Amino acid sequence: MSPGRRRDGSLAIVLHTHMPFVLGHGSWPFGEEWLWEAVATSYLPILDLLDGGAPLTLSITPVLADQLEAPQTRELCRVFLEELRPETHRLDAAELAADGRVAEAAQIDLSAARYASAAERWREIDGDLVGALAQHASWTSAATHQLLPLAAVDAAVRLQVQTGIASQRRRFGYWGGGFWLPECAHSPWLDRVLVESGVRSTVVDWTDVLGLGRPENLTPHRSPEGLVFAPLDRQLVDLVWASDGYPSDPGYRNHHGLTTHHHRAWANDGEPYDEQRASEIVKRDAAAFVSAVIERLNEVKGSVADPLAVFAVDTELFGHWWHEGVDWLAAVVAEASERGLVIEQLDQALAGRKPTAVPNPLPAATSWGRSRTLETWSSPKVAEYPVRIRAAELFLRHSGAGPEALRSLLALQASDWAFLADAESCGEYPNERANAHLAGCLGQLESAGADLLSSLAPDLQEAALFSP
């Protein structure tokens, strides 16, 4: 515990920042545009918040950093922000105005101004978002976001974990051992491999293990191997993440109500979006959240010394999916400071607390997905995805593999393809991606296809991992 710090408990806000490898793999409606939209609406605004001193814990997946560092990214994102988005906004505003929908047209103009601000910020950092985030990115993750409990062999886990750690150390210098398990997916057999690779701590969703609302959700745990787990607090997360959470308020901007060129001009209640109205709701919801955290900490103080409430969500929720999300985060930080609620970065919070033993026995696998199991990525509906991955891992483990095949394996292992297929939100895109990467693993992909992965995993750790 830090000298002089009270044992009143604290909040850790953990933002997991991730994008599958879409660079060079489609542009619209599925592909690169996802990345440029996230840069404009989530990553750059979050950067400003962090630069302003917000004590957030930021994890960046290596596969996202790979894409942001790729030689073509600087220019491709510039064109998106400076040329494509101004034109699509102009077309939508003109169409709405011609239809007499003046309020909606005005909202499109305001949206265009936000993208113009993002373009200016992109120029200010010279397109080097990784460099701009370097002082803030303290946690890493698996190289391409594999659902680690579904790996067929330890070698596959080491490949993902050690490549991810090497990426963090090269790019950001500092790494205190914090490792985001993709999809918060954990199985006890992973602990030995993680600790041997240098991982010290991670976040898990043990809501159904510990019990919703139980005090044990607000204290760290340690496994026999020495790995420290910070359980996220589902009661707090669902204030935002649940279908009826804050972003569903009638006055917030509707993410799904789209104009002809896929911009957003309406609120959730169908009225033209009103920024002033939404701003007032942001203040109310930030105050309500801070009150909920304080109440949560107070109710467990008799059971837990110095409780820790972990609020962990995807970075892309803020700004992209939830238009007002970054403003809400800023308001939470300000409200917490005003009311004496301590927000700590997770490394610091864990270093100042003594963990308790992990529950015994732990389930075979947990995640933050549907039913808190691996169902989202392994149910009969998407069973072909883990089967492909495991078959490729076994094939490469016994036949040997060079860097090109391993990069295809890393791309295939991404949890995103099964997730997108399960959600049925992207047509055949996830299946096409998985099939192409499987072909690359088996040496059946044309060289042009392999070139698309040239920016993936420059920190690939292959020695002794997949030797026959």
C-alpha cells in the first residue's frame, strides 16, 4: 500500500484496446474501415483523456499495434479522415437538408467537425498513434487475441503470450507483468505457462464462481503458481455494458440509426440528436456511477480490507459504439476526484494489496462471454472455428513451421472470427478470413495473400515453440 494511503478502497478502470488484423483485408462494410473509425472516434479521444492525466489502465493488443505501425497506415488513415469522411458527411447533410430535415443535417455537420478534429490530431502526432500512447500502455495481451483455453498445445499458448510480451517490451519499454487474457478467458492449466513467460497479473470474470455481488469480487486472488487475478465487478460493468445500461438512454446518440452514408443523426428515442441534452445525461450518469462504486466499496468493507473495484471493458465502446462514452469517462474521473473516490492504475492497485487464495476448485474455463463460459467461441454454431485452429496447431507442431506459416496461424487463432460468426453481424467475412489463414498455415496460400500479413507480428517468437 502506498505510504499514507487510507484503506477505504479504490476503483480501477481498465480499457482493453483491440482490433483484429483487418489491414489489407477488405475496406467496406467489413475490414479496414473498422480500424480508421476506431482511431477517429475512440483511440484519439482516449489519447487526449490520458494525456490530460486520467488514471486509466490501458492494454493494447500487439495485433492492433502491428496495424497502427504498418508503413501504409499513416497515409490510409489520413485519406479516410481528410478526404473520405468529409465527402460522405457533405453528401448526407445535403440529402437531409433537401428533405427538410434541418436538425438532422445540422447534426451531420457537427459529426463532420469531429472527424476534422480527429484529422488535425492525426497530423499533430504525425500518424504515430503507437508512439503517442507509449507512456500510457502498461498492459499487453496475446499476440492476435487467441482464446487461450481452446489451444491444442502449450506451444500455441507460448507463441501467443511470448510474442505479445516481446511486442510490449519493444514498443513501450515498460511492462510490469500485466497481461489481458483475450475475452477474459481463463483455465487453470494456463497459469503455469503464463507465469513461466513472465506474466504476473490478469483480469478475470469470476462472477459465477464467486457469486454476483459477493465481497470476493473486490479483492485480488493468487493461484498456487503465483499468478494474481483481479476479478472484474460485474455489477459495475453492467451499469454500462448491459443492454439496458447507460448507453441505452433515450437522449444518447443512436449507434444503429444510420443515414445513407452510415452517419448518425438521431437519438435513441428517434428524435434528432441534441448534444446539449446528451451532455446533461452524461453528467447524471457519471455521478450515478461514482455513487454506485462508493456504495459497492462501502458495503464490503467489513469483509474485505481495502477493497478494489475493477471496471474493465473494451476501449472501442467509448466514442465509437457509445458516442458520449469518452465524455462520460472524463466526467467519472472528475466526479471521483471531487467526491474523494481514488482511481488507481491496476498495477499500482495490485501492488498495494495482499491477494487471497483462488477458489478451489476453479471451473475448467471461464470468460466474460455468454454464460461466462467459452460458449460464444465454441458452441455448435461456431464449432468449426476452434476445430480449424486446433488442427492447424497440431499440424504445425508435428510438421515444423517457418515464420510465414506461424503468422498465418496467429491470424487464424484470433477470437474475433468465431465471435463475429456467432453474432451473425458480418456475413461471410469471418469465415472467409479463417479459411484463408488456414490455407496459409498449410502452405496453400498464394504469395499475394501472405503479403497481406507482412505487418503482422514483427516480434514473432518462434524459437523452440513449434519445432517437430
